[in-house]
Amino acid sequence: MTRGWLGAVAVAVIVNAAMLLPVYRAHNGGARIVDAAVCSDHLMGGYSQTDRIRLGLPLDHVPVTALDHARLVELGFSDADLVQIGDTTPMRRFPPSRPAWVRLVQRTDSTQPWRVAAVGSRRDDVAGTGMVVRARVAIEHWVWTPEGPVRVAATVRRTEPASLYLRDDRAARLRTLRVGPSRCITPVRLGNGTDGSVWVESVP
């Protein structure tokens, strides 16, 4: 019985170490700190005791100019997939989204979403100022302008992660953004690991 219990404990320790070691490396091995503005519209959830408040990373969903033909082929799309880009015919079946690395920089307008500054199949492809995360790139219908038609375009569909959980004390400070007119707080400091992870380092 004792040996079985010790064996179970040993397995639990090994499993936990295997899970936590990559996190430790991400937080301590060359992670960058990115200053960000957080606006009231960026807060998600938190409307009940069982629904924790989260910090969304709102993405500026527009066709990305960095996604040229060669880069899309590099991400795994075929020439047949890319023929659809620019089309305005009724929606048809699109290829599955592809994994990518993206570098994000925050816009400075009132809503301050994150803009995709670079896209690549490797992390080194998107080196530069900003936040580097993993993402999914898709070919799908998109409205380019309010007056223009629905067109097929290559877009960054979502980032991974798309939102960040907050400790209770940090959530309480950011929750004040929901009181009164829409406003923002800056700088919230985000950690960005070399594995593409993102976490909240500090909230003013």
C-alpha cells in the first residue's frame, strides 16, 4: 500500500514537473514585456461568480497585406486554394485554416485593437517590435469596405491565446473600466514568452 501510494505521488510529481517546466522556461527564457492599453471593450465575462473576468486581445480583422502568395504557400495553402482570393461569387467551401506565427502591434485609436504587423511559418519570420504569438490563418469571405462587395481574402482568423485570465485583484482594478463612459488604462504590462504564450505581468 505504501509503495503504491509513493508511486502515485512520484507519478504526480513527474507529470506536474513536465507541465510546469515549459511554462517556467517561457516566463524566464528570453520573454519580452509589452506595454498595452486596455479599454472597457476588451474585458470579457465576469458577470457572475462562476464566470471569471478575462482580458481579451481584440484583433483588427482585416485582410493582411503581409499575406502574399508566396507566404500563403509557405503556410500550407495550395495554388488551388489561392485562386479564390479576390472572388466575389457566392460562398463556397474554403480550405482549413493553417497555423502561423504573427507579430501584433496595438493601434492608437479609441478602441486600440491589435494589428497584425507580420506573418510567418516560423517565429524568426516575424521578429520585431510588438507581441509575437501563434495564430490561425484562414481564407474566407470578408467585407473590405462598407460600400464594397463581400470578397474572399486571406486573414488572421484568431490568435492563440485570444484572451487572458486575470487574478482577482487585477480583475477588480480593470473592472472599474466598465463604470461610466468607455475609457482605457495604460500601461498594462503583458509578458510574452518565446513559445508564443502571453500573460498579465502587472496592472496599474
